[in-house]
Amino acid sequence: MYDYFFDSQYLLLVLIPGLIMSGLASLMVKSSFARYSRQRTQRGITGAQAAQLLLQNAGIYDVRIERANGLLSDHYNPVTRTLALSESVHDSTSVAAMGVACHEAGHAIQHADHYGPLWLRSSLVPIVSFGSHASEMLLFLGFVLHARPLLIAGVLAFATIVLFQLITLPVEFDASARAKRLCREYGIVTETEAVGVGRVLNAAALTYVAAFVTSLLTLLYYLIRLGLLNNNRNDD
């Protein structure tokens, strides 16, 4: 069996760059969120109230805002039409909370606006869920059995993950852009506080970029090892 996790090419091309990028992105998010969690906004509304304000001004009244457990577990579910905010965001009046809450509200507004990339990402969820599990099994069996067709099938299944993460980028960038603009437009934050909102959201965006780049490098590694990007057909 070819153990790609201990292959020097995998270490240099995927593992080390991936760990560095993910680590730096995570550090920046936690640092920015912690810094601006200590800075209270002049208006003094909570993250839940800020999100509700954005939704109401967008004419959205069928999205439920609820608390979520866990740090930075905030998300919008287009299926159940619920906007879940972690306690550090839902009940907080900090600059960081305004950025996160308005970002998630931005996803709900995208949904109401029929934003194309969000619709495409949502439609790919079942395919990606299957591809994620299938790629692991196919690649494992391919390496064990030295079966090139299984390896190629596994790589194709893994490619759906890369595609999903690529489509996620404009979805997240657009939600952040809406949040930055609307939180100023509706007076949720001052111009000075908006700088902090921008830094928190820009740091969060890096986590999605790091995840995409790491997955893309992994895909390129598989293609190289299978000889699909060159003439090397070393798959054992």
C-alpha cells in the first residue's frame, strides 16, 4: 500500500503548507475576535438585535434567530431558515459580535435575493457529502488493491469537495461585503468601529481561503501521483 501521508512529496506540497495556512488563519480569527470582543459599540445593541435589524430592513420576517452552543459556531441554515448565533455573539454588544451577526444575516439576505453562488452551493451539499465519504473509501481501496480505476474515481469524488470550497469563497466574501456595508448604513456601528468589523470578517475569510488552497493542493498531489499531470504513473 502506498502511504501518501508519509510521502515526502505530500509533506512538502500539502501537509506543511496546509498546516501553516490553517494555523495562521485560525490564529488571526481568534486574535481579531478576542480583540474586538473587548470593544463595545456606541449603539449598544446585541448581535441578535443587529441581525434582526438587517433582516427586517431587507423585508425578511420568516428567519428565526436562535442561540447556538460553542465558540464561533454561528451559521445560517437555508433549509430550516434559522440563523444560529453563538452566545458570544447573540448576547454581546461588541464590535466583533456585530461583524459576525451581520455576516450571518448577510447569508439570509443572499437566500432571499436568490444569490446564485449560494443556491449552487446548497444544491451541491448532497453530492459533496457523498463525495467526501466515497473519496476516502475509494482512495483507500485503490491504494490497498493497487487499482488505478478506483484511485481515479476517488480523486474525482474528492474534486467535488474542492469545487464546493471554491464556490464557498464568493458566498462568504459577498456575505462579508454586505455585512460591512449594511452595519454602517443602518448605524449599527460607527465608522471607527467599522474598521474592527472589517478586520474580524477579513480574518474569518482567510479560513475559507486556507481550506480551499489546502484541498486544491491535495487534489494536485493526487493528480501528480496518478500521472494525470505528467507522465509518471507511480500509484503504488
